[in-house]
Amino acid sequence: MNQNIKGAAFMVLAGVCFALANAVTWTVTYKLGFKAQSDAFWQYLIATAFSAPFLWRNGIAAMRTRHPLLHGLRILLSVLGVQAFTQAFAAGIAPWHVIALVMTSPFFVMIGAAVLLGERVGPNRWIAAIIGFAGAMILLRPWESGFSATILLPLAAAVAWGGASLITKRLTRDENQTAITMWLLVLLTPVNLLFSLQAGFEVPTGNVLWLLLAGGVVMYLAQHCLTLAYAAADAAYVQPFDDLKLFSNILVSWLVLSFAPDLTYWPGILMVFAGSAYLLWSERAGRTGGLSHARPNA
């Protein structure tokens, strides 16, 4: 099989695994009433356990840095994003709806890079961002009488993760990738624990425990597929296929949770997808200085 095709296939498979993990989170928090803060703690604890070989191989010494405050701020923003993301599921927002709004994160990264890092952003990419934000408005529908502030939670996650991506971009100027990864793996779970304790710590039992373990395994498979995707082909080639996770979440929401977007939401979905896909494509083409749009593969 062609390596590019193999890389694309693994990226799409990772998106399906992430969608299944999101369905687990929705079920645990919304259907079974497990606290969102505790869900975030346990799922990242399980993910960290799978990362134990990496942590052991590199050791704490790999965390030496000249920018501890930047690392700390990046972790705080990452945790805030995780908390908002998980609480969106706990509020009963359908996974496809959450993911569609979280996919606005690249637009916030683009704006932040232009304003804070002084990077040049061409007019075509501003147009893509406007299209994406217009799509988000269709998904948010703030003009409707039944509008609830909880629908802003995925957008809050997008902003927080966009800020974390900007800091990551700044850190890569003079920090190695191992140190950046180690800081996140070592501190993400303890900070999530603080949020869980503040909200009333819960220990999973029964169906919640089994679902969290299943979600952890699926999340591990998703991360493994991502690794295989990047190993098979260039990141510039496979990254655009990451956006297909939006449709994976729509499919899983429909087949597993019996949620499907009605026709009035589809223009917004397609506008967010088109804007995000264009930003990734233009980065691949190297048209505007290679602005990074790294974001969590939710």
C-alpha cells in the first residue's frame, strides 16, 4: 500500500477512535451522572499510565527548561480546555456538536499568532476564518430564545486549546519536543486532580469504571493510530485528514447515541469544516509562513 494512503487511513482511523472515546465520555458524564471533573481526571490518569514507558525512558531530568512559567501556563490552558470540553458532554451537548465548535480552535490560533507573535496572515486565511466563525454562529444560534450559555463550553475549550497551541509554538523556538511533552504528561493529571477535588472527587465503580477503562483503551488506540499515521507519511500530508474526525463524530453520535444533526445545522458544520480544512491546506502549501495549527485530537 502507498505510504501516503496508509498514513491517511491511520489518521481517519484515529478520528473514529476519538469519536468512540467521546461517546464514552458523553455516556459516563451525561447519562450516568459521573462528575465531569472526575471523568477528566480519570481518563487522563489512564492515558498517563499508558505513557509510563515514555516517562521512564526520558526521566524527570528531561524537563529542564528556561521557561517554567510558559510551561505552567500551557498546562493550565490545556486543563481548562479539557474541563470545558468534558463539561460540555456532561451538559448533554451531542458529541458532533461539541467537536464542530472545538474545530474553531485553528481560527483562534491564527488570530493569536497574528496579534501576539506578529506573524503575517494573508487575506485568504482571514476569509477562511470569517467563514469558520460564521459557521460556528449557525451552530451556536445565539439569536434563539432557548439559547443557553452551556453551548459556549466547546468554544471555551477551543479558545483555551488555541492559547496552549500558541505557547507550544513559542516554546518550540528553543525547547526540545521531549521537554514540551514531558511537562504536559507529568503535570496534566495532577492539575486535573485539583479541579476534581474542588468539585467533589468521585471514584468510578460498576458501569462507570468499565466504561472509563474502555475509553482509556480506545484513547490509547487513537494515539497509537496517530503515531502510525505520522510514521507512514509526512505530517503536512496526513494532517488535513484529521478534520474528518468531525464526520466520524457525526456518524458515531448517530449510530451509537442516536444523535444526528438536523438539516438546519449542516450549513454551519460544512462552513466550520471548510474554513479549518483551508487553513490546514494553506499551511501545507507554505503560503503564510507556516503558522502552526496544532490542537488536541478530540
